[in-house]
Amino acid sequence: MSEERKSATTGAHHVGLTVRDLEECTRFFVDDLGYEKVGEVPDYPAAFVTDGKLMIALWQAADPDNAVAFDRKNVIGLHHLALAVENETVLDGLYDRLKDVENVKVEFAPEPLSGMPARHMMCSIPGGGIRVEFIAMTA
């Protein structure tokens, strides 16, 4: 090719998640993952949290009691959100902390990521069961 192809995008700005319980989910990101709450829209209602690199917009479902729970196998859209962690020590510490957090369901503890120089764990988070994967690169 004579001309180098360049992507039209430069990475993720933010991810938006609809949740059943905005307060509970916001607390999870702030208290359990160390995110900073950087904004909110009480009338929507929504909260915005960041780890300093990625912002996550959390939107309260309009009718939480009748909202359809997350189903990765039958709903088109988000399968899971994958978040990088600094190293394996941080991954193991995160597992130790999250396995006892109310309304967090650990799907599997840290294990090798098949075919990649990485270890990962998966859990569903409070506020609707959205699956979040945490990944630490190894060597």
C-alpha cells in the first residue's frame, strides 16, 4: 500500500452503563475500585467516575424494578467491560477485596488468560450484574 491507513479514532473517551441502582454502583467504583466521582446529573439521574484514564458514565434505569437484568448470551451489546490493572499483585489484591463485597459476584478468581501473557478475573458488579474483567499483563 502506498498510503498508510490511519484510524479515525484515538481510543475510548468513556463507556456508558445503564444500572439498576445508581448509588450502589457509584459506591462500588469509588469505594472498591478507587475511582473518583467527577460529575453527576441528578435529574437524569447519572454519575460520572474515572480512574484518571477512562471515564465511566453510570445511568440509572428509568424503571429499575422492571429493568431486564444483564444477559451476555442473549442481548446484543456489551458482553463485558475489560479494565487493565497495573500488575499481578494488584489483580490478586483486587480479588481478595472484591470476593467479600456485597452484591459483587466473582465469576472466577485470577487465572492465566489463555494464549496471552496475562492473568485475569471476572465478576459481576452491583447495580445490574454487568460483567467486568480485570486484566494484568505478565512479563
